[in-house]
Amino acid sequence: MSDCIFCKILAGEIPSAKVYESGRVAAFLDIGPMEKGHVLVVPKRHWPTLADVPAPLAGEDRAVWDELFDTVRRLAKAALRAGWAGANVLQCNGEAAGQTVGHLHFHVIPRPAGGAVPPAFESGAARYADDAERDAVAAKLRTALADVLRDEGV
């Protein structure tokens, strides 16, 4: 995509501090890091969000997908090996979820020992009013998932 900043980085039109690159996937430091070592892992295929990844995955799309997840896993492991105490893996879908670049990507954010966990990761930040509200949300998601599975022939 000619207007996608990540596609421009992948094409070498915009410089980046690459941590990893293959024919299918690249990982580079985020220019607005949450922590030093914050890496973005992107497929070289332009899929705007997770919802845009084709299903069922097959052929080269499957190979890209598998390498994308392997790279995320390996970078989280590398953060530990490099001396950080932990790592967050974050993936946002759509502007309402905080996605600022319309190209599928994962954040691998190394965390130091004793560092504060960002509020977005705090458990209990959004509590249900009661069990009925919780059950209604679960039912809504089950119905939507059943629709997705049907659409994908699963």
C-alpha cells in the first residue's frame, strides 16, 4: 500500500532500526516506545487488521502467519534473555482499539523488574455490574464467534 508507513519501512523508503527481517516478516524498534526495546513485528503482506487475514489460511498466507507468530514468540523470549524481567505482547485492531497504523502488527514490549504495569494491562479495569451482564456479554461473543466459524467453514 503506497500510503502505509509500515509498507514504506518494509520497502526501505523510511529508515528503521530493524531487529529481524526475512522474506515474510520484519521486526523493528517502535519510534514511540513504551519501554526501551519496544519492538513492532509486522508481516510483509499488507493485512490491515487480524480480521483481514484470509481464512482458511493456506499456502504462502499460512507461512507468513506461522512466521509472524514465531517471531513474536522469539522476540518475547529474546527480551528475557537480554535481561528484561518480562515482556508484554500487544495487538490492536482498529482505531477504537488504539491501532494507529492500518497494517497488522504486534508490539513486543520488554518490561524491567519492578516496573509499573501500564493501566491498560491492569486486571479488573472493566468490571461487570453483575453476573447477568457478564453472561450477556459472553452470549454475545459466543453468537458472534459461531457466525465467524460458519463463515469460515469450520
